[in-house]
Amino acid sequence: MRALAWLDRVAAVRIPWWVYNGGLVALGLGAFAAALFFRPGEDPRFVYWPGGAQLGDTCAFLAQTGMPCPQCGMTRSWVFAARGQLLAAFTYNPGGLGLFVWLQVGALIGAVRLVTRRPQVLSPPWQLTVGWALCWMVLLYLLPWALRAATGVAPLP
């Protein structure tokens, strides 16, 4: 019984309301800043570091199987979404664009809560949150990957 005493102490800790909302803002701004840090280049298969060096190499899954992985195009999707080129972002990876937008909406909600000091303002119903998560997971992430895999089409160059 003594071994679980630490669990009671952890359960008794009350985290201030602003920590969660500040985390939403930090996550959204961090994703946006990271996407702006990299830039698209002349070769559309890659994104580049500020000095011009290529980030990453060909997807290992794609190289081994000849089929794209579900994440193929996700980094490029974020890089283009941060620059407002939403059609290009969607073309590279619809799931990437959906996740990027989701993080930015979360950051906006967190910022509104921090500014108004109302921790529950703009709280969507759980059905909307679950529905969006399922929509993202199935329609924007898995379905495009399954279609690419079934047709053998690699991600856009």
C-alpha cells in the first residue's frame, strides 16, 4: 500500500487553469514557427534549412516498398500552410493541413482564454472534438494514404 502513496499525492496536485491554455498557445506558435523556419525550395520533394541545405532524404518506407507512407508530404504540408498556401498544403498531405489548422485553432482558443481570463470560453462540445478527430484521422489522414497506396501513386514531387 505504501508503494502507491505517491499516486495520492499526484492526484491531489491542482494545476493552475492557465497552464493548459498556455500550452495550447505554445504548441500552436511552436508549430507555426517551426514550419516558417524551413522553406520550400526549387526541388518540391524537399524542404530546406535556412542555409539552403536539404532537410531529410527520401522516405525510407517509400524507398523500401515503393508506396508512400501516411506521413509522406506532412512536413511540406506544414511549410506551405504556414505561408498561407493552403491548396499546396492540402495537395502534399491533407492530414498535415488538417493537423496544422487544428493546432492553430487550439492556439487561438488558448489565447482568448488567457486574455479574457475565462478558462472555459470557446469550449466546443465533446461531440465536435471527437467528430473532428475522427474526420481528420479517417478522411484526411488514412483515406488519402490508402488511395495512394492502392493506386501506387507516390506523394507529389
